[in-house]
Amino acid sequence: MNQFVYLTFDGLSRGAVYAAFALALVLIWRAARIVNFAQGAMAVAAVYVAYSVTSATGSYWLGFVAALVAGLALGVIVERVVMRFVDHSSPLNGVVVALGLVLVIQGVLGIVYGSEFHPVETPFSRDAFEIGGIALLSRYDLFVFAAVGAVVASLTLLFTRTPIGLRMRAAAFAPDVSRLLGVSVGGMLTLGWALASAVGSLAGMLVVPTELGLHPTAMDVVFISAFTAAVVGGLDSPIGAVTGGLIVGLLLSYVSGYVEPTVAPMAVLLLLVVVLLGKPGGLFSSSKARVA
């Protein structure tokens, strides 16, 4: 029983990070109908910016803010300089370009920072509170939940309660009509990429300290889990992304704890296959797919 409770809380903590990263993928999909396979590499680049700022100033929070700003800027640059000129007649074109971006970003990071792992500190202790001898959550886990919850709440308010959010949704699902109504479709697309990149950077800042450390490929495995979470929940559903992230986090934790850690990635892939066979659009997909 003690192990089950511990694995459950550990899985929820992991799942919260996967949920944030899956949200970034959903944002891009809703804005441009592209699965951004470069999202992990972009997040690592932002974390390296935070690492540089923190090393220079000694302040974690300055580095944290720098990572979010770098994520916003990188999203704008990628959309304006690269993705805007991709021929979207075939979905594979965007995928190939994104994979090329991964190689470029990782190569540049390797040249600048080297290929060794850099330790990244956390702002709060990772020692778990114990109740009745059962390890539950740490202060850092609570920080992760708070950060992801704030992102989910902010995005919900943005897309449902603000004029900008409504314009972004209109530009994504009815671009021609939106142009006739005076909406800057290109501007909304750039904003979508910027927000998604910032959310991905936040996820990177939350997960990298819990792994081996900072490395140009540090987010590769995390991306696979987050991509699975987004597909399981539905690429068009922010709620599905959060739910999918928690499901994947719990699955990884249970399989690692009760079976073997080496089996956990296979369990995630099995989950992906089962969902794609049973409900290809994801658990939270609408009955009729919308066309961008």
C-alpha cells in the first residue's frame, strides 16, 4: 500500500510536466495543424539560456524568467523565419522541417555548451514529505503542480474570455473568414507559436532538474512521453492534453515501480497503439473533426 501511494504521487508529479509539454504541442496543432517535433529541442535551448543566466547571476528566478522569454522569442523566430515558408500542401513537409530543426538546434547547443551533462538546481527541496511513514510530495512537486495549474488556468482564460484568444481560435479554424473580418491571421499564428514555445520552455525548466541534467538531447525521451500524452488525450483538446499527461505519468510510475524501469517506455508505446486503434482522434476528440 505504501508503495502504491508513493508511486501514485510520483506519477502525478511526472504527469503534470508531461501535461504542460503536451499543452505546447496542442497549442501548435490548434494554431497551425502541425505537430512540432522540434518542441523538445526548442525547450532545451531555452533551458540552456536559463542555465547561462543563473550561472552568471546566481539567481534561479532570473534564469527562470529568461527561459520563458527565450522560449517566446524562439517561437517567434521559428515561425517567422522557418515554418512560414514551408509548403503545407503535405503534412510531412512540416514534420521533415521540424526534424531538421532538431538536428540544427542540438548541433549548435553541442558546439556552444559541449556534450557533457550540466546539473540544474531546483528552487525548492526535492525531499518528500512523509505522513505515517509514506513518502508523498516534495516542495518541488508542489511547485510543479502550481506552475502547471497556473498555465492551464491562464490558457483557459485566454482562449475563452479574451478577444485575442477568440481571434486565435478563429484564425486557426477559419483563416479565410477571419481575414475578411480584419483578423491578422499571420500575427495570430506567430502568437500561437510563441505561447507554445514558452509553455514548452516552462516544461523543460520543470523536468530537466529531475533527470540526469542538462544536455542537448535532454528532452528527447520526455518529448516521446508528452507526444503520447497529447495523442492519447486528443491533439485538439487542451483538457485531453492534461488528462493524457497524468495518465502517461501514472503509467510510467506504476510500470517502473512494479515491473522494471526499462519496460516503462514500451508500456507508453503500447498505450499509444491501443488508443490509436480504439479512438484515433484521442480520448477527448470531438465526434466530427474540425478542418483548419
